[in-house]
Amino acid sequence: MHTNLTEFTPEQQDFAAAVADFCRREVGTRAQRDALTDHGTHSHSQELYRKMADLGWLGVTVPEEFGGSAGSTVDLCILLEQSTRGMAPIGGIGPTLITGAAYEKFGTQAQKETVLGGIVEGRSQSISMSEPEAGSDVGALTCRAEKVDDGWLINGQKTWCSNAHFADNILLVARTDRSGAKHQGLTMFHLPAGTPGLKISGIDTMGGKEVNDLYLTDVRLPEDAVVGEVGNGWTQLMAGLNTERLILAAMMLGTAQRAFDDALQFVTERKQFGRPVGTFQAIRHRVADLATEIEATRLLVYRVARLVDANPGTLFPREASMVKLKATEVAKKTALEGMQMMGGYGYATEFDMEHHVRRTIVSTIFGGTNEIQRDIIGKSYGL
């Protein structure tokens, strides 16, 4: 950790060191990671995730009444940066923590005990917003939930749902009213993964088994399955943007740093024309630019995290979009530049750089595309 720049407390420095050490011991080699992920096919190892839960790390921001340690947003970013830098295959952590934050804000006591308590114990959660015709335009979703005598009847299709194939619960956003504007009439529902009528179908991607289509056919949920208020789902989604975008940014910060570390090691050791390729000006300058960009990103991530900690309940749409935009663009650039510096070796599956490329390319798409982030930032200046 670059403690001189980001002003971590001694406890936070120790936490960062502990996570980094855990990753070195548990997944420090390709052989260890392959054993946990079926040679990279899966992005999430439940075995490793449980070990982190046993250490109390997954509940870092969960309130103490549900078994967590009630830590800060800065603490959360430290966990995410260090675990992704260490290449821990816990792909479920981002969606789980994003989902958990929504339950913490809007869930009933029973829902919080189930979901937040589950997170502390190492269970995964998922959130489902996107549909085939509603991606960036989330307000256009059509999956419908109708009120019936014994609760709710839900029909429709969702897509790009991370974690659904191993999550315990899915936070489903559905339409309960069509009479108003498109952002009105949306409601959040607590959907246990084993509910009858729910079919989960994986989507093959460059990153392996990560996302899914959901098909809901006459899915029945009890009346108390509503999370928050009926018809207020859009406002509730907006209330979670600080957390969601910071989580994604911190994860990509760690990934960018790891891609940089791997590239630096390669250009330091690889020799051509009688000297390390990193000593050639073209490579040396590229390394300098990437190091500067990553350092700037780290400062932005932790600045926004501290802003959120100091102003609980306040929305920071400009800053949240900036941090997601910057971290994901820098991560993608670092991985692609790393591949270029490594030449053919960067393209070979023997090395991790091609994994970094696949992981970072999608980061500018998920969690709100970077085009949408730029639009939000621009509008925040009255444009």
C-alpha cells in the first residue's frame, strides 16, 4: 500500500498487509488459482471465499448486529484493492457487497438478518436489473410483478445477472406499475435462488462463467418479499450508486496494479539486444505513464471513499461516476499496454496478462457503461 499518499491508519495498513499476505499464501501461484477455478473457468471459488469469511473480512462494512465489523468505506476499498491485486478468485464479492448495501438501506429486519448475516458467513448475493431491451436504459425494463391475493406473481426475463448461478438470493428489480413515467413503478424484490418458476441459464463469455439469463415464469413471492417501498425501486437504485461505483473502482484499481506489477517484472527480466527491454526509452516512458495514472486513480478512489464516509446518506453522482470511469479506463489501458510490452508472451495463457486484459475490458461496460458515466458527469456541470 502507498501509505504516504493515502494516509491510512496503522490498523488499515495492517489490514492491507494481512489481505495481501493471505493472497500470497492461498493463491500466489498459477497452480493454486487453477486448482480453485477449474483452470480459470470459474471466477469465484467458494472455498476461498469461506476462508475470507472465517477471517471476518466479508462483513467489513456490515453492521455489528448482523455479525459484521461495521468498518468504513475506506476499509472496504482496501479489502477489494488488495484481494484483486492478489488475484483472489472471489468474483462474487462485488455483486454481493453491492446487493448487501441495498438491503442494509431498505430491507426489513428479517431480510437484513438473512442477507447481511449470510454475507458475513460467506454466502453470495446477486442483483438483477438488466433485460434484453433494458441495459443502459434501466428504466425501460418490463419484467412484471403483479399483486395477487397471497403476494406477488412475477413473469419476464432478465439478463447479465452476475453470480446468479451460485448466489443464495437475488435482488430483483421488476415493474409493478405501468401508469406513470418509465422510472416510476419499479420495485425491488427478495428472490431466493431456489424459488419455483425461476430458471437460471449461464451466458458464455471471455471471462468464463460469470453472468446469466434469468427466466421467471409465474414466480410467486410472499407479500413481504418487497425490499423497501413498492414503486420506489428507481430511487432506491440511485441511492446505492456511491457504493456500487466505488466497489467496482476499488476492484479495478487492484487489477490495474497487478497488471502493472506483472508487466514491470517482465520488462525488468526480459532481455533483447543485450539488455532488459525496460531500459529502452519507449518502454521506460510507458511504465512511467502507467505508474502515474495508477497513483492518480488510487488517490481518487480513497478520496471519494472518505467523502462517502464523512457524509453518510449523501449522494455523490459526479464523484461516483468519475471514480468508476477513471479506474476502469486505467485498468483496461494498463492491461493492454502490459500485453504490448510483453509481446507474444502477453498473449499466451501461460502468463496472467491475457487474464488481466479479459477482466478489464468488460469493466468499462458493467455497472453502467463509461459512456453513461461521462454523460452523468457532463450533466452534473449543467450540460
